[in-house]
Amino acid sequence: MKEALFDGYASDYDEWFVANEKVFLSELGLLKKSLGDNPGRTLSIGSGSGLFEQALRQQTGINVEEGVEPSKDMAAIATKRGMHVQIASAQTADLPDEGYDTIYFNGSSSYISDLAIAYSHVASGLKPGGRLILLDVPKESAYGLMYMLADALGGYQDSRLTGALPKFPYPEDFLNSAQWHTTPEKAQVLTQTLGFVDVSYYQTLLASPAYADQAVEETVPGYDKGGYVAIIAYKK
């Protein structure tokens, strides 16, 4: 079986968020705002190590117990954190028909090349009127542009990036496997291809990446300035 992207890197993933605690808390605030107080039966696609789900449970009382994650290493950690994880991708997960009130992708869309196939498969697991939430770094954001530039230059060590990077940037090993997408691109797949309705947006990490992790940032409506954006759409 082909090794999943994050196999062997699960500890690096968690360690990056520990080193960037305020970034983590900003993203957690966006996730909490997007879910609301009563998200119903909820599934996390690309649930990773369950770090966000553990923090949600401990800090907000929202309990997301179910996840889908292709990396065995990540899934093992998430299981220890109390989640029930199916080792699969968004495209191959075995989901109950119309079983969920809310399904979200937290950062995982950036590792999916064909969004329509992935979102369509997952949408079958949503109840009519259920919500699909996409949280991610947009391609057109300052973070997205920084990551793509660093990857094109062969890494963060290129002297032309001096002074433009956060103290602890996202691990280079994850950059060349990313499939960055714009916010309008994802929204178009939801509405025009899949027929989702009532789309809304929230955003956080509005400051320049060079000044990341100086403060926990608030979540505000829109997507025009966000370094991390949530798209919320409803299944007909």
C-alpha cells in the first residue's frame, strides 16, 4: 500500500502547532465559530492527529468523535485522543448515507487535486440541509503565496525570503505535495458543480505571515483578507 503523505511526520505536524500556539488558537477559533454551538453529528475529513478535535472538546465542550484520515501514523495519535478514525481518503471513505449533520475539511483540501470528486463523495454522507465546511489556507492569501514561493525557490533558506517569513514556518516537507486552491474555486465547486446553497465565509490570521504568532487573532466575516478561511455551505 502506498504510504500516505503524513506517515512518518505526525510528530512534526503537532510540534509545528505547539511552536505556533497563537496560530493554532486562531485557527481553532475559526473552527469553533464555523461549527457553532450545536453542530450535530459531525465528521472531520483529514482529521490528522486529532489535535483540533481534542482542543475543541477540552476548551469548548464540542465533541467531534469521528474522523477520516489516510495516514496511519496520524490516525493512531487521533485514536489515543479519543477519536474513532477510518483510515481512508475523502474520495474512498465509507460513509453512512445521509448520516451527518456537519462534515468539515480542516486544512485537508490543500492536499486534494480533484475537489469535485472528493466533495461529491463526502456530500453523500450529509443529511439534506446538512453543512459542509471547508477550512484552509487560500491559494491567493499571503500564506498561500508565501508557501508557493518558498516551494518554487527550493525552500525557506533562499536569501530572497529573509525577513519575510514567520519564525517557525510550515514544514517544507509538506509544501511540494500541496495542491493550493483559491476560495472562489472551492466555492464554485460547491455551488455550481454540487448544488450547495447559502454559502458564507469566515476568516482569521489577517496579519502578515512574518508577524504570525504574536497574538491570537479574532474570527471575522468574509474571505478577502484571511490567511485561513472557512467556507460554509448547505446541502439541498
